[in-house]
Amino acid sequence: MKLSVIGTGYVGLVSATCFAEMGNHVICVDNNQEKLAKMKRAVVPIYEPGLDTLFHRNIEKKRLEFTDDLKYAVENSEVVFLCLPTPQDEDGSADLKYVFGVAGDIAKILKANGDKDFKIIVNKSTVPVGTCASVTKIIADEGVKNYEVISNPEFLREGFAVDDFLKPDRIVIGAESKKVFEKMRTLYEPFVRQGNPIIEMDPYSSEITKYAANSYLAMRITFMNELANFTEKVGGNIDMVRKGISADTRIGKRFLFPGIGYGGSCFPKDVRALIKTSIDKNSSMTILQTVDEINNRQKLVLVNKILEHFNNDIKGKEFGVWGLSFKPNTDDMREAPSIYIINELLKHGAKISAYDPEAIENSKIYFDDKIEYTENQYAAIKDKDALLILTEWNEFRNPDMNLIAENLKEKLIFDGRNVFTPERMNELEFTYYSIGRVAIK
């Protein structure tokens, strides 16, 4: 099938590459010339495990093409995927200027082309309820008739996006006509050979489904963070509580690990967008407002532990940070808890030295030269007052504890991701603070 993907961020590039892997020809469109130049040189512009191999294979097989020519892409595609950014606006709503702008451009292209070939325009971006209808109107206003705008939300986890796309839990398609459902089923059937469902619904329900999924997962994380704070205060261990409740099949095991708050490009933005949409529709989402407020507070829980340990005076203190990205297996820094934590420590006069396996370049957008960056995890803690763990990369899970002790001024760790166990830290005689477990002193 001939496809085009407009926008080559995490969602767009993973989608394009995985579609190409199944034998489709995919034209990738982006207006970022630096990114286009990289892709044309077969350089993957983002870090996503497993993407590099598929990307190179499909370039070699000439199934991936890169251009800034939207007209060429639209004219040579049966299905056009919109994988455009929908950044958070000042009022919490999703800013749809990129989606609407490209929709208007597509409308003009279709009109100029005589409206002769039926086109499916797919909203794969996370967009508020009613966006399909809005894009449909934008195109219809140009007098174009031979098209349909549909919703096909992505459910990709950064760090696992390739696997999620190739082996999805489900495919959600929000459309109106039988022929479009049939076309999309044909496109996606190679991805669901093991029987995972292709769920067909109207566009409004499809748009809600995406926001509902992310908001529910954010709510689970937030509940566990609140529960962890309570458990710690009464002397319990959140790890034991988690095991106790997750054994219930009605609850399950996923998204129950407490920490320093969720981040990334999806959960914070999508929760706030659903809150704003609900307000606009006079349908309160009080529970999500609380989720957002609690998550913002949770990002400072570790800071409060640090301040309390140092009697509210960390001016001149030097901290080594392990992990900057919002979660492991990605270089994405958007809404990363590390941003809030480090900036708060800097405000109090602390100095920061940091290491991350993939996110250092992206972190410079947020910190510039306000912090020091190191080439390995042990250099980050050399002669530092404490180690702070802000992202649970696998390489941090079983480090050389003797090296940690030798490098730090004192054996002091603030673990925002519960990478270590209190029992082990007690045996090694570290002072150890974590989330939802009583401190080891």
C-alpha cells in the first residue's frame, strides 16, 4: 500500500518504519531540514530501541522515502497519516495549529489535483474529541469531497515503541464508511496475526479512547505515589503492598511502581487536555485535576527528603545524578521529573553533575551549562555529597557499590526510583532514602 506519514517524531518515524517493514511504501514528510538530511543519510534522528535495524533495512529496500514536499507525498499516497505535534497550550488544551495547518494544505492539494483520487486522512496524533470533525470541515470548505478523515490513535510506549507497533494489544480505528474500515483492516492485518483485535468505532469514541487510556494509567501511577507516601509515614514498605495488591487479577501488576512522578510527552499533556475539554463541555473531571496536582507535588518529594537531611541548607552541596530522561530506554526529556528536581536544587544553591546513557544532548535544552555532564555514572559522583537516582536505567540496577562508596564523600543515596532495596543498603551501611520505604540511616 502507498502511504505517507506527515511528521517524523517518535510516533511518525516508528509508524513509518514499521509500516514499511510490512512491505508498504512510505513517504515521510518533515519540514525540519536538519532531520531530513540525517534520515536521507540513513541516520535515525531519535533514540528508540530496535528502530535502527528496521530503519536501515527498509531504506535499503527503498520502502522509505524522505521529503519536505507535502504535495508529492499526498498525490502519491492512498492513506495519509498525520503524526504532528499537539503541544500543550497555556490553558492546558492541545494546540492544534500544526494539525489544522497541514489539513488546510492537504485540502488545497486535493482541490488542485481535481479531487480525483479517494484519500484517507488519518489522525494518528493525540487530539481532542471532535478533531476529526474539525479536520473534515477544513477540507470540505475547499470543496473537496473524495476523502474521509478518520481517527487511529497510537498506543506506543517510548522505549518499547517498535515492539508495541509490530505486536499491538489492539488497533483502534474510528471511521464512518465500510470501505475505509476495510482498507484499514487490510493495512493492519499483518500486525495482528495472533488474534489481537482491530476495534472499529466512530471517530468521537476513538479520540476519547486514547485520552482515556493515558489518563487511566496516569491515575494508577498517581494512586501508587500517594499510597507510597502514606505507607512510608506509617512505617510500611510499598514494595510489599504492591505485591499484595497486584496479585489480585482485577488489579494486575503494571503501572504500580511508585516514584517521583510521571513525565514524557503524553501523560501530563493528555491528562490536562482531557481536563480542559471536560471543562469546555461542562462535564467535570475532578479526579484528573487531582491526579495532575498530585503528580506535580510528587516531583518534589525527593527534594524535600534532601532538604530535610541537610537541615534545609544545601548551598554549595554537590550532587551526582544518575538518569535524566523521563523514563529508561528513551532520550526524551519532555516533562521529565529530573527537570523539576534539578532546577529546584539549583535554586537552593546546589551544584549538579549528571550522567544519562542517552538523554544528555536533549537535557542541554533544559539545563544548558547550569549543570555538569559526565561520560559515565561513576564520574558523576566523584567527590559528591550524595547520589541521586532519577531514572531507572538497567545499568544503574547492579552497580559496583564499592566504587560508589569510594567516590562519594559519604555513603548517601537518594533513590527516586526504588532501584535498590533498603535491606541491601542497610547491609552496606549506606544512608538511604527512597519512595514508600522507611529511610535507612
